[in-house]
Amino acid sequence: MSSRAVSAKGVEEYKPYITRAIPVSAVINCADNTGAKTLKVIQVARYKGRLRRLPAASVGDQIIVVVKKGPPQLRKQVFPAVLIRQKYPIRRVSGVRVSFEDNAAVLITPEGDLKGTDIRGPVAAEAAERWPRIASIATMII
């Protein structure tokens, strides 16, 4: 058995390779019930990249977003979020490729807890595995 450190910040362990499909400045959907509709990615947390390459995120990554559409108290606010779906196919170890209809994220607090109490739509298993709080709230994990 592996001893993995589970916290609100996510699981710090081996992350399988997933193509980073959501670059900085991408506009994605918000999949929780905080009231936010669309989010703009402004930064990818813990991203180590190459000179002049746009930082990009994949399913399960923590990103920093700005709320573009939503209630006035949330708009133009900066929040951390976790990417739970991406359109670009995710190749699993079993050889299966999984792709979703949209790119979506859920807002979290700086401590790592979810801001909303519900998640709309499916959640990728890769995100649920890394974020136990998301897995417990998700209704559908694919």
C-alpha cells in the first residue's frame, strides 16, 4: 500500500501524463452552484514550463481564474479552481480515451475546500482521485 498525503490541497503523488489542453486565457465553464457561469484561466498553479510557452492545465490541475459571467459580487474576482473536465481526449492506462463535451472547473477556497455545495455534470476520475473533496460531492465520476 502507498502512503499518500491526503489534504484539502489535493493529493501530492504520481500524476499520470495527461495532455495539457487548457492554456492561459482560455474561457471555460463553471460546474458548481456558486453562481459563476464562465471562468477565464489566468494562471496554472505549480506549472513549470519553457520560455515563451503558454502555461496550460489538464484535468485535476489547480488553476487561478477570473469570473467573467456571474453575479456582480463574484465578477472580476480572482479565485483558485480545479479543472474537472476537458474536451481533449484523456488517455487512460487501460488504453481507453475519454473526452468530455466541454471544459469545466469548480471554484475552491485558498485552503482547498469547495466554494459550492454541488457539481453539475460528470467529473473526470483523474480529478476525483487527486481531490477527495471533489470526489465526495460529485454525482457522476467518469
